[in-house]
Amino acid sequence: MFKKKKRLISVLMVFVLLLMAGCSNGNSKDAASTETQALFKEGTYTAEAQGNGGPVKVEVTFTATEIKDIKIVSHTETTGLGDAAMEKIRLSILDDQTLAVDAVAGATNSSNAILKAVEDCVKQAGGDVEALKQKTADSKSGEAIEKSADVIVIGGGGAGLAAAVSASENGSSVILIEKSIATGGNTIRAGGQYNTYDPERQKNVEMNQSLLNELKGYMDDDPKDYGDFAPTFETLQSQIKEYLNSGDTKILFDSPELHAIHAYIGGKRTDLQGNTITGNYELVTTMTQNALPTLKWIEGLGAQINNQVGTVLGALWPRSHSPLQHTGIGYLKPLEDTAVKQGTEIMLETKAEELIMENGKVVGVKAVKSDGTQVTLRANKGVVMATGGFGANPEMRQKYNTYWPEMPLTMKTTNTPAATGDGIIMGEKSGAQLTGMGFIQLMPSSHPETGSLAGGVWGSAETQVFVNKDGKRFVNEYAERDVLASAALQQEDQLFYIICDKNTAGITPEGKNVWGDDVEKLVETKSIYRADTLEDLAVQLGMDKNALVDEISKYNSYIEQGADPEFGKSNFGSKLETAPFYATPRSPSVHHTMGGLAIDTSARVLDENNKAIPGLYAAGEVTGGIHAGNRLGGNAITDILVFGKIAGESASQMK
């Protein structure tokens, strides 16, 4: 009892000394109270910061001693990715009372938006931002994980999910790892257009004179001018001859062979060093021949495809199919649902770091979870690499670029922040051959502030009109994407506007654009401009009042004539004459990296001697050889699903 009393007295003496020390410093309250009062001014504060799809607004409530609550009031971030990342960060800030929270892989812009907005609120509340940035959460890494499956898929975008479904359909057990907080990759950010010939849907598309003239022009060409594609071109000429002789040229003509020739034409490019590249004949024809069967395959999994076929920017022909659901989600959801239903294990926030090789064969992968937990996965049959390209890796883009005169580190990208070339790097370390690495596609029509594809309104490529800050057209809007981007880079501030009217804006009855953005909010935030007259629209854009009236009138006359004497546009949509009129500001950003791991038609990764590396397969933007120097708009989704399906099948057959 005496010892307990003595201990109590000692504690009281320490408390008195601390109190005296606080008073001697001129404070009227005890030291502990002084510290708590210095943290925050109690109350609720609001702030917003720019995310990937627009402003992210938060409301943060503080007590004197803690960040009590965080509410995400409004945002337009990607469903299932950006919102999931922000929710994770919100909880981390509250649980650990710190701003030292890492951005979520694959959702950097969304992550930074909520962090910056909360930081702003902390400042408003008188908090010490720097102190909160120094306070780190305790490490929570778990015990090392070791698992095995028949097929290991690295990457949870469209290609990876297609591979997982295909592998499981072929009797394999599958583990899929994804370094981001959600599946989706670049596919979830894509417009969702899928190129394929499609006799059933394309019979609803009228064959206009400009398209007919293009077909007739092919009849005068020499197949030898098409290099490796000469056999396909000869077949195409026979098809065109039969079509022209049929007497029924009102219905749109298309075929896998025409699709392949368009891919060849669109991809044949020469870089700054004089090197000419064309698509790999076997890979391109594998894609175009399997495009329609693969579309029917994913429809069988539950994807709903619009019956209307159009032309996405840079596609060169009306064969672009769109899912009824916004963007690439229309493909991702049925793929992921099917994969999970068939037993695929999906491990999120798990970053692959190294392929495991034994006796020259890839037998697994070493990875790490976001909390530091080490993961080792063994593959009984094969590993499918589906990690995407390197569009979000500025240093890697600059290192390999041989096509563009400049590739600034500061150039924005449409890509997920997770597209950093991980699979290419891992593959090369395992002896894989790289091909086409110098060719990088710029998307001309990206958001000037975020680099995103979202945040604008327009319809099919036939209907789009590009004007610069003076209200003048400057390019054939139906051309390939690199042609469009190059022309856009030459405009003042590298900025232009896509002009459309009520009939060509692509706005749904619900008032949404193709990405699901609310058009009214886009107008409010000046992501787009809207007016009842072209004069008013021009004034809003800082142009001469009559600039757009004169230019659009001239353009409409070209539609009547069926010819564009200024820039050679050959395929037109309807006239722009129905109010309201819209203008979407756009600027080029990095969109697609055409180079990557060399593969064969079975999606096997090849070494420098063109020999397959046992156990290693690849699909999607991590590969090279298909799109050569410039990818056609709408060919990416086709590519990732066709070769994702093939990769899963091939890996399942490995012994």
C-alpha cells in the first residue's frame, strides 16, 4: 500500500511540475491543453481540387484535436476506380490522422485531388499541414503470401480479364493480379469503340459516294505496293469487284480484308531516323479475322452492343461498335463477372515486380501488395502479361520516342497512371524482344487541363469539325490520329475546339455524353461551351462574332458538294445547323504506345531470335507489332479482347 501511495504522489508531483512549466511560459492552461488547442479550429470547412474528370469537392469536420469526418460532396471521377481510390484515402486520413497517404496506383489524379482538397481544409482550420504530412501510419504488412494456379494473369484491364475468362473456359484455374485498387486499366477510360466488319449491323449504314470512291480507287492500285499485305489486298480487290458488279451498292461494304488494309495504311509510318514500320501481317490479319467472332463471344458473356455503327476518330471506316453502357465498362463488367463466377481469384493492389524463371521457362511471378506484403505466385501452365503500355511513364516515353520532334516530360496523358511499362520492363529482363517502341500515339482530342478523353461532347468522326482559336478549320477531321495531333500541335497554345450542333453532339436523352458526364455540369465548369447561335458561341470563345458563322457555312457547303477542297475530307455527316451549338476545347496528349513485347499469333512472347519464351504470353498494349506506327481509332479494344482471349487459350494448353 505504501508503494502505491508513493507512486501516486510521484505522478502528482510530475503533473504539478508540468503545470508550473506551462504557467512559467505565460500560459494560463496546462501544457497538454495548450497542445490540443493548437491543432485545429473546430468547425466544418469545404474545398475542391482538380481530379481526373473534373473538380473534387470535400467537406471536412474538425474538433480541436482531430480530423473528425471527411465527406466527398461531389466529383466526376471514374466509377469503380477514382471513387474507390478516394474512399480508401478518406478512410486512411481519418484512421491514421495523417496526410502522409500514398496515391492509389492507377488513380493518381483522383488520389491527389482528395488529398489537396483536404489539405486546403486543414489550412482553413489553422492546422499544421507539414506536420500532418510527416506523420506516417504504422506499417501493416502481413505475412508473405504464396499461391499457385494453372494460369497467372498480370493486369486486370480488358486484355487481362479476357485472358482470365478464356483460360477458365479452357479448364484452367486462374489468379489475376492488378496493381490498382480496381480492375479496368485503360479500358475503363476508353470510349469503348470496337472495330469489326459486321454484316448484320452494317446493313443499317448507307454507302455514300465518298466511301464508294475510296473502294473504286483501290481497284487501280498495284497489290505489290502493299508489301506483306499483297495477298490480302488481292482478295480485297476481288471482293470490291463483286460488290460493284452486284448492282446493290447502297449498303455499306466491309470485310476483314478491308479492315486489315486500313490497319496497314494507318500504321505504315517513318520515324525521324528514316525507319519505316508496318504492322505485322500475321498479327493484323489474326485480329481482323477474329474481330467479329470475339465480339459475339463477349456478347455471349453479357455485353450489350449498340446496333448503330459509326466511325470513332481516326478509324477510317464506319465499323466502330459501342457498348450500351458508357465507355469500356460495357466490356469489363461482363468479363469480370464471368471470371469471378468461373473461379478466378482477383488480387487487387498487388504489383508484379519480377517474373520467376526456371530452366528457361517462366513459371510464376513475384509481387508486392500496397501494404508491403510479399506475394509469390506459381503458374502450373503459364503467365499472361497484360499490364498495358507506358503512356503514363514520361521518362520511358522520352527514352524511346523516335517519331515526334518533341516528347516533353510534362505532356499529359489519357492513360491510367498505372500504365508505366511494368510488363515491358519485366519481359525484357526475361529475354523478351521489344518491337516498335519508338512510336507513340497522341490523342488530338484530349482535355486541355487533365489530358483525359472525358469532359466533352461530339459524335462520329464524320460529323466533327475542328477549328482553332480564330475559328478556322485546319485539318481533315477524318484523317488518322497522328495527322490530327500534328496539326493541332501547330495551333496557337496547341488548343482547338470541336464544334457540333444538337444533332451531332452525341448527347443521350438523359443529358449525358459517351463517358457518362452530365452535360449541364460540363457547361457550368466551362469544360464545354453552349449557345443558341454560332455568333454567341464565337463570342464565348473570344473569337470574332462572325468567325464561326462564316466557317460553318463554308463547311456545310462542302457537305452539299460532297468534297472538301481545303483539306480533302472525304466522308461527311449531317450539316451543322440545329441549335444549340457546342464547342469542346481540346489539346493533344499521349494516348497509346504502339511498341512492346513481340508476340506470335498464339500470343506467345518471343525472344530476340523470334523463338517463343516457354510459359510467357502477352496481350493488349503491353505488346507491339499490331498497330505499327499509328493505331486506328477503335482497334485497341478489338486488339485487347481478341488477343486476350487467344492468350488465355494458349496458356491453358501449355504443359
